[in-house]
Amino acid sequence: MSTEPNEPIWRPLYPYASHSIEIGGFRMHYIDEKPDTWQPGRPVLFMVHGNPTWSFFFRSLIDAFRTQYRVIAVDQIGCGLSEKPPASAYSYRMERRVSDLCELVEKLDLSNVTLIAHDWGGAVGMGCAERRHERFTRLVLMNTAAFRSQRCPFRIYLGRIPFLSPLLIQGFNAFCRGALRWATEKPGGLSKEAAAGLTAPYNSWKNRVAVSKFVRDVPLSEKDPSYKTLVEIEENLSLFRNKPVLLCWGVKDWCFPVEFLKRFLNDYPEAEVCKIEEAGHYLLEDAPEKAVEAIQRFFEKYPV
């Protein structure tokens, strides 16, 4: 696909119409693709990204399922094409992010929703799904967590050190650039178009505030501001024990390794499991076809 003059090289990979809505006083961007025959009450796929990605990460799933379902892929506040307020105006805490998603679900009046979440989108997305559990019918969780863990890789720990974190992440863009290497197992690395797309929204100090705050908000102990919220999310995982769950995992992930998948199986012992052996944390970049096939099989086995 050719690129128009002055069009970013990543744009042809992300050809969707943009939508935005005011959430908590800030503009939230989202993708909303659906077939012409879609009617209210029919299934909705609700995709929630983590850090440092955005809705661009879900493009393979959007392309695969937008002719069958209504597909909504959000950009959390401060991320992607959403508004990027300064930390003085927006808390960038897990509680606020969960509340944002709940408000979006209510304003769009979504029902019969399948949550598809990756990275810390899992904790935030599960927080929303639990608080609005009557609206959610299935879960697809990918290389994520929604429970307490003491595991903190050194690369993440560096981003949590006061004063050093803003310098590394907002100043030198170390987290976004590093993820292009650390989060993928794709032979030869990501294409220049994919790499440009993943990092495009995070092109300046002020546009990377959410990236830095996400890392520092990961709750590891009771002293952390979001610890109570994560405990609440963990304690309510049982709300979905009797609903269809797919755990789709890139096995070579250094951040959310297979041990996290096994931990989810404590809460969802009947869950479907798909391990993608050659994929890392960015499993939708490393093996999009295998992920799509696994999700399609799951949907066929558990229609709603």
C-alpha cells in the first residue's frame, strides 16, 4: 500500500476512522469498526492496551474481526491518539484508568462485551469488567496480570526510580525504544513501519508522561498508591470463573512469563490456553496469525 505525501509510514497499517469522546474531562480516542449489519446487543470486542503501546497494537485483531463483530480499541488517556494531560491535571493511577473505562462503556452503552487485554491493559480492563460484569461475557487475556506479584524485572525497576525515571523514559525515550527490541522475538526485528507506528504517539517529553507514570504506578507493595485497587481487582477475578476465558501467551515474554498464565489458571481452571512458543511480549507483532486463529477457535467454541 502506497503512502500519500507527508503521510507517516505507519499510517497504511492503521487505516481506521478515528473516534473520540470526553471521559473525565479529557478526550479519549478509540477505534470503532463494525459490519454494516451490526445491531445493538450483538457481540462487541473491547480491546485495552498496556504500556508503551496503544490501539495500533491490536490492528491484526481489528482487521480479522471487524467484519464479524463491533470492534472497539481504546487509547487510554495519555496514550496513543488520546489527550495527553500533564500529571498535575490527571492522576495516571490505576483507579482513574479503571474509572475511565467504566465511563466509556457506560457512555457507549456497550453490552455482550468480550474483553481483549494485553500487558497492564489486563489489570485495568479486568477492573472495568468486574465493576460492569453484567455487560461482559468473555475474556481474552494476553501476556498480562490482574493480581499481585513481587516480580519486577530490572528493566522495569529502573523506570520506577524517582528522578531517573523521567530522565530515562521521558527524556531519552528508553522505554519505548527498548520495547522495540526487548518485547519482540520476531526474526530480524519489527518492520520499520510497525516500529514507527508503535512509537509515533510518544515523540516528545510531554507526550511520554503516561509511559513514565504507567511504569511507576505498577503496585508492588502496600506502600504503592494503586496497591489497594489491584487487590480489589484480584479479589474479584472469581466473578468470571464460570464465563469463557482464553489465555493466549507469548512464551518467550521476559516481562509476563508463563508463570503469570499459570497464576491465572488458579482462578480460571477451565480456561482455554494457547501458548505461542516463538512469540515474546508483543505476541501480536511476533505471531499475529496464530493469535487470530486461537481467538477465532475460542469464539467458535463459545459463541455469545
